[in-house]
Amino acid sequence: MDCSKGDIANRIVTVGTESRAEKIASYFDATPAPKRIKSGRGFLTITGTYNGVAVSVSAIGMGPSMMDFFVRETKAVVEGPIVACRFGTCGGISPGARVGSVVVASGGSSYVARNPDAFVHRYQNEEADTGPKYNIHKVCPADDKLSGLVESSLRSRLEGKYGESIVDSGVNVTAESFYSSQGRIFEMFEDDNDTLIDEVCAKFKEAKTMEMETFMLMHLAKCCNEPFHVSAAAIVVANRCNNSTVEADTLEEVEKLGGLAVLEAVTKREI
């Protein structure tokens, strides 16, 4: 991340894209001027204040490995407790996950990972593992206080324009990849994943969203030896159950107002 001590605040909003980071940073106080650090590995960290409270927004890209970099390298240079919330996009895996809505992962996050040994027959002269093709891991909890603040702030910013169904909550499912472990069918590869989404939803009745970062944030926060309070919220850009997709104008507006709501929540969570 190319960050040193003093470059990142104890309160952070983490996002995937630089454009979303810039939208959130546009709400920072004009003074002191926000500091930007762009790393050669694709991270952008912007640190400033919001209503006088020091805060950072960090664009990390996509996937569990990038979240691992973010959590560990942030903790390496930040002293004391940390409050962090992911604000991103996701797919809906529940019929009720309305496209354009923002779902808070107040129920925590599970993790789905491909089992390579189930496909070992493709490159070793031996039978494939008879176990599951994909490992579906137990849910890691979110921070209740931060989740509550995020949901409340989102409702305050979005419900007046979009109605009560614009904000929801439930269990997130993080997949290690965009394709096989998210149940996307790609006939050029042997993935055996056509029932994966059904298996996930059968195991976690409150599962509503699937993406690639939240579990790693929550898991590493729980494994940190100092207080690390985290939650996540994501805009549903497509519903996997009915193949609906969000309108571009709606996504733009919800991203902007939702980012402000998450920023407000992060700065209000006591440390």
C-alpha cells in the first residue's frame, strides 16, 4: 500500500474502485487538504477529516488477497483500535435482494472456496477427492455497533427517495473467485458448480449477497490482537435469482449517497 505511520486514520471506508474512493473523499473537509497515496500495486488511500474526525478511504481492487493486504498493512502502520467498513457492489443470491438496494452484512459473512483436490484427475494420475467440490465455511460475525450505525445512516440518506426496501440486512457470502466459486457456469472449464448457489442458500437461510472481500475483512479483524471493529455494506448490482440488473443512474446515485452514509457511520463509531 506504500503507507507509513500517519498516512492512514483509525477510521476507514474501504472500497474496490478508485472512482468510488474519490466520490467518498469528495465529502471530506476542505481543510486540512486530503492526502493521496497511490501505490504501484493498485491501492489508493485518501486521508483527511469529515466533520473534524480523521478518516481514510482506501480503494483496494478486488478479491480476498487484496483485502488481506489492506487489513495487515493498515494495522502495521496504525496504532490503537481501528474502525473499518467495506462499501462495495455485489450480486444478490436471494429473490428478495432487490437490485439497487444496499444490503448491510449485519449477519456476518461466510466464505466459499474451490477444493482443488476435487479436480486433481485433470493433472495427476489419480482419482479426484471424494469430498465437496467447494468448501462452504462458517459465518464470521460483523461488529454489531458499526452495522447498526451503517444501516441507520443508509436509511436516513436513501429511504426518502427510494423507499424502505432500498436498505436491507443479512448474511454475506464471500467467494474466492468471480467465476467458479460464485456458481457462474463457464463451459470451457470443469467447475462442477451448477448447484453451488443453492447449497449456500440452503446452509445459510439469511444469505442475501455474494462478493469477494467481506469475509476476509471480518475474519482478519477477529484474528487481530488489538480491537478491530468492522462491517460491510454492498449495492446489489444484479440478482442471480431473476437475472435483473440495476440501472446505471440508480447505481450512480446510490453509490454517492450510500458512500456518504457509510462515511458518517464510520466516523460516529466510538473507538
